Amino acid sequence: MRARIPISSTALNADVITDFHTGQGDKIDIHDILSDFVAGVSDITHYVHLTESGSDTILSVDATGSP
């Protein structure tokens, strides 16, 4: 069973996820939007980038993996 995590959209074409806790088994599944990613071949850092912003973490995703 997958838990629902509250998400709200912002004016910056972004989703805000609240109440996210990895210790409680929460996960973000972005598999369906990584159009050209091939596990074991592609460099995940071309697709996904995490940035700390104060006490928050920003997850940026490039669906096509542009370096």
C-alpha cells in the first residue's frame, strides 16, 4: 500500500511536498518521468539533483538527462 503525501502546486511550476519522512517509509517515485534513463547505463546525476535550502531539500528533475 502506498501512502499519500500532501502535494501542492506553486506558481513556479513546482510541487511542494509536505509531511515527508524517509524514516516512515515515504518515497518519491519519479520513474515514469525519466524518459531516457537506463538503470546501470545512464548517469543519474544528469537527471536528478538535490539542493538544500534552509531546512528544506529541493528535488530537481530533468526528464531527458541533459548534462
